[in-house]
Amino acid sequence: VLLITLRYCFYHNFEEKEIKRLALCAILHDIGASMLEQRLVQAEPRLTDEEFKDYQMHTRKGHDLLKSHTQIDPSAARVALEHHERINGSGYPKGETNPCFDSQLIGLIDSYEPVTYWDKSYRKAKQPFESLQQIKTEVIDGRFKTDLFKNLCSCLTG
């Protein structure tokens, strides 16, 4: 997620300060998962509904941990909390419809990265184009902003 975020930022000519802040958000977005049982994080085999509810707590745990460290940019805590929120309200933990740009970007990249690069017992990793096709359906469903998706595609193919 960090590397794709950096690629996005460099490709779209973000300022250095913004790149550093987004890199911090990217590397820390899932820090709450380190406080969960390993079986929930590995998701092998697929999680039950109850296990998924437990897994979803990683967003709040990460937020609370990062918020307690006042020397860390507060945007990292917000991204940890919101990176699974979707603009149509279908995400978690709160069903937020207006997550900040940073959360939307990291959330989009966090959706692309595991589908593309990680095999699971219940599915094989997809080729980048196939992953983007899958995410495109989520864009059409209103989960991600179209322009954000287009900008991700351009940096991955440019």
C-alpha cells in the first residue's frame, strides 16, 4: 500500500510534505490489525460473520493507538479509522459517506493491493487489469469516486 501510494503521489506531482504525510498514513493504516488475533488477520479460510465483526475493530484500535501518540500527524489516526469507509455509506466502522481524501485514497489502494498481490486459500491473486476491473464495479456501485479511480489507473499504467 505504501509503494502504490508513493507511486500515486509522485505520478500526480504531490508536494514533498504531502507525500511524506500520505506515506505515513499508508504505512500505518492497518496498525490496528497488529492488535488482533492472527487468525482474523490471515482470514484463512474466510471469516465468519462474527469473526469479521471482530476484524472490523482494527480500524478503531489503530485510530485509538495513533491518537494517543501526539507526535504522530493526526491524519494517520483518521486514515486508520476511515480507510474502510466508502462514499456510499457501505463501509465501516461508522458507514461514513464523507471520509477525507487521504482515507479515500488509502482505502482505494488498500482494496487494489491485496487482490492483485496476495493469494488466498479461496482465491488466487489477479492480474492488475483484472483487479482494476473488479474495483471499477465498486466505483460504479458508488463506493469510490470516479476521478480517484481514474487517477489510480493512470499512475499504474503510466
